Amino acid sequence: MRRHRPPLVTVVDVRAALWSLASTAAGLGVAIVLVDGVRVASPWHVLLAALVVGLGDALLRAPLRRLARAGGAVVALLLGLAAQVLVVWAALSFLPGVTSDSWADVLAVLLVAAVVMACGRWVVGARDNAYVVGDLLRRSRRRAGVPRRPARDGAGGGGADDRADGRPPGVLVVMLDGVARPTLDHALEAGLVPTMERWLGSGGHRLESWWARVPCTTPASTLGLLHGTTDAVPAFRWWSRRLGRLVVTNRPADAAEVERSASDGRGLLADGGVAVSTMFSGDAPTSLLVMSRAAEGLGPGQLFVRFFSSPFVLVRAVVGTVGEALKEVYQGWQQVVRGVSPRVPRRGWYPVLRAVTNVLLRDLNTSLVAEQLVRGAPVVCVDLVDYDEIAHHAGPLRPESLRALEGLDRVLGLWEEIARGAPRDYRTIVVSDHGQSLGATFEQVVGRSFADEVHRLMALPVPARGEHPDGEAWGPANTALHALRKDGDAAGRLLVGPDRDTRRAGLPEVEVIGSGNLGMVWFCREPRRLSAADVAGRWPALVPGLLESPAVGCVVVHGAQGPVARGRLGSHDLATGRVTGRDPLVAYGSRARADLLRVAGLEDAGDLVVVSAVGPMGRVHAFEGLVGSHGGLGGAQSEALLLHPTDLPVPDDEREDVDGARMLVGAEAVHRRLVAWLAGLGLREGA
């Protein structure tokens, strides 16, 4: 049978090239009109300059890759910026009929053209980031035009034993950070996620829930999904008696140490996989923007060249980032004007962090994953944090949060289209690490921060530093900055954000940490965890005072026979299940006892484990300054989602009963199922 080869040039290629030429010419034309130091003889010369810019990118891409291969991502960034400036300078300086007075004029034209092109895409309604991977999309469309059996929605081809087009299988795992199953249900009903809705409607995918155990935080769930264990992570940040300091998983050095303690070398991505923008690597041979691998760099430099060197792509992403920051300022102001409640302040660095994660990082991730699909990596895993970041500050179901989820759905559609022409038949699996629950913060309810309240009840001076604001949001920035620092001292520090330095002179008497509506208290000068009797003897007002707070639902202490959950009117022995008085766990559902027993027994869990009260509609009270939170129990935060191809089923005997529903319980169970799917597709060595 004659093998079909994709044509070198198709009508789609020609149309895309003409559109690219026209949009570049339009951007350059407006920029040249606005920048006094640049002059052209006629509109035809603008078109010629645009053509030179496109050709320059095509000619420089290969040598830039070779140079960046040895230098890493930072060198790729510098080379890419230099290449863009050089190409525009050449077009404005050497073409007949085009003149420029200085390098400053060239830079001004580059910036103004990028602004014009970004605004132009907004005006015509092109709100996705397809421009980031335009060349890969054209290549994929050309290859997908070769006769082959039609692809299923959400994948590139047939089953493991039914690949009519001859391509080997591949898997794309997309982690939607913080998206609860009920939240996705709302988005589906509202028509905000048409790509995932199409997958479900065609019967190609199935959507189900899985239970994210306490602590339902990104580090715990991500470690479980990628490495199959969560035992090393009791919270987002915690006090380690062994190390004598605070451990923060948003510190690259701490993330690396947590991964070393959990990894057996056979993580989810061990067999030729690629990790992109994840907290841990899953033992992937190739890691791009991975927190735990930041000390080794951001990844091979040649993989970043497309994004950094393509004409106007990086600059347009930066322009979009500025626009996103301004949009956040406006949306935060609108919440105040409309009297939206509950809400938290959305000032300081947050608008910048939102802009970086929702535009610049999303565009970069789109490019990196697309390139891995085109290269034929067997397994690719990416973590998209856009929704989680906005939902923390706006609320899980607020309009701006759901719009972020809409944007992520468009990214899924781009990767789906690229996968159709990829060398592998990719299955797309979408999984979240946890959900989020809405509610007024502890401080808004009580009038004092959680840390201040604990110090007051212990009769200790209130510390100058407050609680840790959303340290989770600083992860991408610290991954990048950590990779730039090579000195040994920097290797142990978080470089920016509220947790930038966790080392202190001497041990504090108490450490009070909030991870969403899960709070923990450590008595740091004690060599061992204190019992309930010890705590009552030294600070008799502490536990009763916390339980009197309207924002606290239960406090887990360590009794003579094991952990006990105490409430205002009763207690629940977590080891035996014996309830005295009114059961304090009723409001938290059927998994509360097992989850709290497990987390209280972890090596680094706090001496006290506190869970906020749960109000109407599942509202909780975060022990930090976030209106959307996760970490403890209550609301939708524990109900994560798993969207998987129907030909990769979940056996019912792997599910457990949770409040009348059947689902996988714990990130470890999801990890085992993912590994089994990879083994069934022949993507797991030794399987």
C-alpha cells in the first residue's frame, strides 16, 4: 500500500501565510505612522518589510535552536529578543524605501506593532492564543489532511490495539489547578467549555469525581498524582521538627527535598515523559519550568526558542500581560462597587501575578506542550494554574474565575488540533488536584488573624509578621528566578513572595499556619508532638478559646489513645469512631474521620489540627486572606475532577463510597489508575 505523505504546501498554509503577512504589515504600518524616526516611501514598502520579518524568523530559527541548546532557557530568551530586534532593524534599515534614525526607533516600532496586533486580535474576536503556535497548527493541519481513519474527539486516533493510521499511542495529562467537579459542571451548563463539552457529548470522554484527601492542596495532590504518595506533605507549608524550620513547597529547594523523599524513580513520567510547569517532576527525563528541578534550570533552551524568537509573539504576550493586570484592577474595583460579599482585597502584587500566570505563563505553556506533541513525547503532563489563581481572590464561581476556565478550554482545543497531526495518537486526560470552596476569611469573621488569635489565647505577644498570604501564587516566579541563581545560599531560599526566607534566629515558641480552611499549630521548641493534656496544662485557654470561635468547626488534639476531634458540644475519637456528645464531624461528610485520622498521624502534622466551620451552601473560612480556598473539609474543595477517554475506563472495584457516590479516593488512587492506563497503552516499561 502506498504511503501517503503530507503535501509540502497546502491551501491552508497559503491562507495562513497571507493572513500573517497582512496582520504583520498592519501592525508595522500603524507603528511606522506613530514613530517619528521611521519613514517609508509607500504602503508597498511596509508590506515588503513585513515579508522580511517573516523570512528572518524562518531563517534564524534553526541557528537559534543550536545556540540555545547549550545555553538553556535564559539564553533562549536573550537570543530570541535579540533576534526579533535584529530582524526588525534589518527590515527598517536596509530595505529600499524604508529608513530609521536609531535603535530606539526600532524598539518603539517593535513594541507599538505588538500592541496594535494584540488589540487587532481582540477587535476581531480572536481571544485565544493560537498565534503562539501558529506554525505548529499549520503543520498539524497539513498532516491531518493525509487520509486516515477519523480521529476521536480529544485524541489523535484509535485505541491501543486499533490504530488504523499506524501511529503509536501517546498521552497528554492536563492538570486544571483548583477546578472542582461541580465548578466544571457549572461551566458546562453555561457553555463556557465547548471543547470538553464536545468530548463528553460525542461519547469519547467520561467525566467523574475523585476525592482529594486532607490536605487537599496543590503540593499534596500533585505529589500523589505524579509520585504515588502524599505522606510527606501535611499542608501547603509546615514546621519540620527534624529541620528546625518552616518547609514551604513553593520554595524550589524545599520542593526538591520533598520530591527526593517521595520518589522511587518510577514516577508517572519516568518512561520518556515530559513535565511542564508542575511542582514536582514525576521523574520525567525532560522537565520544563518544574519547581523541584529549578536548580537544574528551566529546561533545554532549544525548546523555548519558538516562543521567545517568533516575531512579536513574546512582545504580544507581554502586552497581553499588562492588559490582564489592568483588567484585574477593574474587576476588583467592580466587586467593591457592587458590594459583592464575601470578598478580599485584590491589590498589591496580585494583579501582576494574575497577569503573568493567565497570559505570559499560559502562552509559554501552550507553546512548550505543543512542541512536545509535535516531537512525539510519549507522555506529557502540564499544570495550568490560571483558574486557581483567580478563584482564590475572586471566588470559585465568580465571572472572572469562570472566564479563566473558558480560556483553558480553548487551550485544550489548540492542543487537540495539534495532536491530530502529531506522530503519536494522543489521548487527553484532564484531572484537577482539588477544588475550591467560597467563604469569608477567619479574620473577617473573628476580627483577628488566625495567628493573632492563637497568640492571644496563649498569652503571647502578637508577632510582627502576619499570616502567609497566597504564597502559592508565587510559584512560577520563584521557579524562574531560582533557576537564574547558582550560588549556594540562593539555592536554599525562596527568592520572592511572602515565604522568601523561612530561616530565623532561634526557634519560635509557636508556628501558626493556614492552608485554606485547614489550620495547624506547632509548638516548635518541644522535641515531640504535645498531647492534649500537655496543651491544656500549659495553655488552658487555647483549645477552648479556638472552639468558641464562630469560624472554627473542630480541633484535632492527641489524646491518650490517639487523635480526637473536639467540637464545642462534643468529640469524636478518630481511632475508634466513638462519639461523645454532639458529633463535631457531621457537617464534613462521610470521609471526615478517615481524612483527619490520616493527616493527624503524618510525621510533620501540627500539634493541633484545626478545620473551619462549614456554613450554608458549603461555605468555609480560610485561615489566610483568600475568599476561595482549599486544604481542609467542606464545600466543593475535596471533589476534584477526572475527565478521561471512555476506552480508558476506571474499574468500579477501585472506587469507594463517598457521601452516596462512587469515586476514586486520594491522589494515590488516581496515580495508580494513570499508571495502569499507561501500561495498557504500552507506555510503561516493565508493564
